[in-house]
Amino acid sequence: MYFVTSKKPGYLLFCMTPSGRAAIGLAEQQRLHLLERKSDGEWQILKEWPLDTLSHTDLLLALRNHDEPENPRHILNLVPQS
């Protein structure tokens, strides 16, 4: 799975899957978010981690050898356990 870097207010780093169904965001409050795009185009946080438990780099590296799942919630099954 790979991600495309984009911009989103409130995020220092925001990157989406190629389909645009899921994203990883590094929030300004030093929190990591896994997000899902809803049918209305808005982003919903599926999971949030403090950066001292999971970094954006660790999450991106853990996902790199996997295909993007149809359901963004299935990405949670691929997240490294802290």
C-alpha cells in the first residue's frame, strides 16, 4: 500500500491511499490519526494514537507490503501492536 501526500488544515502531514478512502494524518496536537472518507466527502477518525505509542513512520512502514483493503477499517488489522 502506498500513500499520496496532500494538505489538510490541522495536520502537519496528511496522506491518502490511492483510492482516497483512507488517510493517515499527523495532527498538530502530536496525535496520529487513521481516517476514513465518508460518502459525503468528510473525513472521520477511525483510530487515534499518541505519537509516543505509534509514529506515522512506523505505521507507513507497517503498511507498505500490503494491498489497500476495500474497507478502510481493515487497515486497523495491519497496525503494529504497541
